[in-house]
Amino acid sequence: MKTHVFLLFLLGICLFSCRQSSGDSDNRFSEDRELSGISRLKISGIFNLELTQSDAESISIDGNPDMAENLRVTQEGDLLILELKEFNSGIFDKKDLKVNLSISDLREFEFKGVGNIKTNNSFRTDQIRILGEGVGNLRLHLEAREIDAELNMMGNMELKGKADRVSLKNEGIGNVEASQLIAQEMDLVSSGIGKVSVHCEGNLALEVNGIGKVTYSGNPTLTKKEINGIGKVEAN
């Protein structure tokens, strides 16, 4: 498989535009690139990501030049990898890096890092798998036939939209707010610490192993309700 590797270097004004920050001499890095054929996304590092569904696929990077210099963008077929390479942790004090990504489809999304990730609009796809580890907040608006999410994060996740079938496994610390994700069928395994809220209008299978609280709405048919430990389950 042919691999395209783009290394982001600060080489001159032909590659980036700089803007003076108020009160100091720091510059801002800014660059846009065209993409094509992306349907899988893997992220590791410390930055914020905004995701937009669009037929005009592209990536826009804006922020601290030291962080941008260490960001590696790699495309392997339909897989896009955003990775912040080795760095001096001191450069992150009061500095940030923002990535705007526009792609037409997303079937797999893996996040290992620190930051905030959100969709700017409703993202439509047939099926999507979400793997989340690290520290941060996820805010995703999805319309899909099937959503499969496995979370082991410290932070909060917000899911909106609709799906025929949802499989959600949470082992992290924080809240999962999915009461505005209208699911027809759902399998939920909650083994973390925090509150998980879901909405299901068909068959709902629940397994609670953590010490958090699960609430559900939609008047579903409970096909399974297993509580191990001190977790709680409530119907809204």
C-alpha cells in the first residue's frame, strides 16, 4: 500500500502564514492541505480537532508553531493518522494547536491523546467504530445505521443524532451524555465511574459493573438488566 507522509516544517512563508500575537513576539502557524479518500481516522497527541462532513476533503492546521512542527500527518490508503511526535512538554504551557478536518465519510475513529474533539455538523455514515482513550471531551453528532463505541477516557462524551443499533462500552472516568442519540436497539456495558445517559426505543440490554449511574429513556424493552457492584440504573 502506498504511503503518503506529510511532515509539517516551518520552512518559510510559502508553507505557512504568521500572525503576531498580542503582547509578545510569538507567531501562529497556519496551513491548509487537500485530502482524498479518507474513511478512517487515528489521532494521538495534544490538540483540538473539529470534524466536518464535506465532499471537499481537506485539513487545516492552526496554532503554536512549536507544536505544529512536531505534528505528523500520514495517509495510508483510506486511513489518516494525526500524530504529535516527540516534544518538550514545556511548549504546551498556554499554547494550543487546532486542526480542522473535512472528510466525506468516517467508518473508524481512534483517539489516544489529550484534547477536545467535536463535529461541526451532523455526520452521516453507514456504520462507525469509535475507540477512545486519553483525556479530553468528545462531542459527536452522528446519523448511522450502526455505532460501535468503546471508551476508556477521563473526560466527558456527548453523542447526538440517531442510529438503528448502538453498542456502547464505557470503562472511563466521566459522563457519557447520549440521551439525544435516538437508538432503536442498544447494548450498553458501563464499567466506569460517572453517569451514562442513553435513549433507546426498542430492545435495550444493560450491564453495569462500575460505581456510576445509568439512566435511560425512550420506553425500551429491557432484554437484559445486570447490575454488579454499587452501580444504579434508573428509567426516565
